[in-house]
Amino acid sequence: MPESQAGVLWTSDEQLVKLAREGDRPALEELFRRHFDVAYRVAHRLLGNEQDALDAVQDAMLKAVQHLNDFGGRSEFRTWLLKIVNHAALDAGRRRRRRPTVRLVESESNGPEPAITDDPAQGLQRDDLRRLLDGALDKLSPTTRATFVLFAEADLGYKEIAECLGVPIGTVMSRIFYARHNLQSFLEGTDAL
């Protein structure tokens, strides 16, 4: 388990937030390191572009550092951070429009996404499915896409998504239903499934 410079064991986000507010830089770094992957996956699914996603996550983390004292603990830190990531990604998307991801060369240095080390044919099939899913997500409205991405990529529950987006739980439920229905309709009959 990581330790701060003072030797304090970090077991929860709440402890890390407390230490970070007191100026413990390693605690702050650990707090963001814990949630970087999920923040990146959410931003990447919303924006469809690695560099835009990294920029959005960086913007979100800077805002979170600046407003860490505003975090009241009414929700999990992860939920609060993902709310900021969602807003940063939506802002970036409005500025740049969603661009499709085009990879010229597959390599292990392509960013935080895990490398595929098993059967190459299975890896190609996953890439095809990922492209199909990205295309299907592009067809959803930004609010429906954000709701579904928080559900599917960040593994947030309905209540957490409602807190993150500032909407009622019923709205979250209907958006997820609508997203599933439309994604299923779009992907029906494809060979990648």
C-alpha cells in the first residue's frame, strides 16, 4: 500500500483528500493516480480521440485540485471527479466536435488502453467491435452518451450518475434504457458481435 512521506498509510479516498488539503503532495498524486484510468476511459468514450481525452482529463484534474476544498464529501470522491471530467469532456467536445479515432500504428505506447497480448484475430475482432461501438455512441445525443459512458465505462450506479450529471434518477434510468435500445438497434446483425 502506498505511503506518504510522513509514513501514513493511505487506505481511503477520504484520507487522501484530508491529507491533500493539508498540503501532502504525494497524497494528492495518489488520489489522482487511483482515478486516472477511469477518468481517461470516460473522456475517451465521450470524445473519441486520445489527445482530446488526455487534455480533458488534465483540465478536469487541474480544476479538481483548485477546488479540492469545495469537495464536501456528500458523494464519493470518484463521483465528484467524474462529474468534473464529464463537464471538461463536454466542453472540449463542443469546442472541437467529436472526431473519430484513427490509429496508424498499434503499439504499447498508444496510451492508457491495455495492450492485447492474446490471439491476434481476437484482437482484430475487439478493434472492429470498438470501432462499431464508437460509431454507435456517436449517434447518441451528448447527454445520453455521457450517461451511458458513466454507467458502462466508469461503472457508476444510477444514484452516482444522477449526482454526477445533476439530474433525477428517473432521467438516468430512461437515458440508459434509450442508449441500450439504440446501441442494440445500431449494432444488430454485425459480424463483430
